[in-house]
Amino acid sequence: MRRSLILFLAIALFPVSMTAENNWGLRSGIGVEKKITKGLDAGVEAKYYQTDNFKNTDRWSIGLSLDKRLYRNEAKTFTVKAGLGYKYMNVYNGWETKYKGNLTGIEDDLEPQYYIDNGYNFNFNNSYVDSRHRATASLQAALEAGRFKITLRESYQFTHTDSVEYPKDKYRFKNDAWTINTVQDGKSASNKQVLRSKVSLDYNIPHWKYDPFVSYELFNGIYDGFKAEKSRITAGIEFSFNKMHNFEVAYMWQNQHDDDEPAGSFICLGYKLEF
């Protein structure tokens, strides 16, 4: 059976291991879930992400959730539930460089020293932190067939990003000398709406605490004709102790970098206390 687990994860990870970008990161989370009444659960969760091959912080967040079971058949093999959530995030944005000369073929986002050594005019946008508020509403259906469990989830996600200011350094080379002029720049507040579609497959291994799972999630922008913005594949194992302490260890690959999250490979570690 353990060989089957290894084969299960290898099949899930093989396609992404061949194409994932050379960027590794960490996604860690710790949470608490409390049963309020029959079929109604409330939770709180804190998360911390790293990127750039574990060198830099990507974000931290804290969120609240409320899940309500809408239906469960008598055999308890089919369940439908709805959920609401709110998350506050602090997202770290790294520095950027922008070439400001008349030559063609000069790239942006290179190290500042490259432009200085070659006498190229450029702007240096300093790193900054922005605050984001995210609300979600989801509908999920789960079906158990033998030791397999398949779950489908549709989530509406609304994210508001607060306005932010940061210093911009303008490097200009003239008469064999550099001048640096620092001005305030920034980004105005913005909103983004996304539809997230996720399918998951879990397998309960008999007489073993470690259960494998694999999932695929697709992100579609609502304002641009539901265009696919990015997707991610996750595979890992779940295990619990005393029916209260739940752990998750997984590998996740995301195919596209956007203004919300970087692309690449991520190690996912999670813990949740249920009572």
C-alpha cells in the first residue's frame, strides 16, 4: 500500500516537475476550527509565505471562516456545504528597475549595478508592503466512493488592495556623473474579482494514518470574460492524531505569475486543531 502511495504522488507530480519555473517557496499555515452547532463550523487561520527560493517573505495573513452543511445523505457519502470567509493580508513587493533611455533591447528589472556600470538612465522603485482585504463565498460538494473521495468547489473571491506610496529613485547619467532624484510614487486602491474552480481526489489508506491527495485549481478573472489567469496543482499527504490534530504536507506548482502571487514550486505545511 505504501508503494501505491509513492506511485500516486509520482504520477501527480511528474507533469509539473518537468515544467515548473526555477522558483521555490514556502506556504505555511496554522488554524483552529470550532464546531458551533450541528453542521456549522467556524475557524481562524494564520498563514506565512516565502518566495525567491526561500530567501524573501511573500506575505502573511490572518483569516476567519464560517462553513454550513446544507445537505448530507443518509449513508453520509455525499455532502454539500457553503462557506464564507474574510482574510487580511500584508503583501511584500520587491524592488523594480525601469530603463529610461532611448536605446532598444535594454531590459527592465535587472540589477541596478548593471545600468550604473553601462551608464544607462533608469528608475529604481523601492520595495514596499501593501495591505489587502479578501472576501470569499464558496459552494462545495463531496462524494465518497469506497476509499476515494472526490470534491468539487466553486469560490467567488473579491480582493481590495489599499493605496500605497513608496520612494522612487531616478538615476540620470550626464557629463560623466550620476544624479539621483528621489520622488514619491505609488499605486491607487484597486479591486479584483476571481472565480476559483477546484477539484480534489483523496484516498483513505486502510490501517495507515497517512492519506494521499491531489488537486487541480483554475483561476478565472470575472471582469475579462472569465479568462483563465492561472492554475495550480497540489499533491501531498494528510494525517491526524486523536481526531483533533490535523497535519498536511504537500507540493504545489503554480503555472503563472501575476500581481497576486508568484509562479513556481512551493512546499506546503499546514496544521489545524479541530474541537
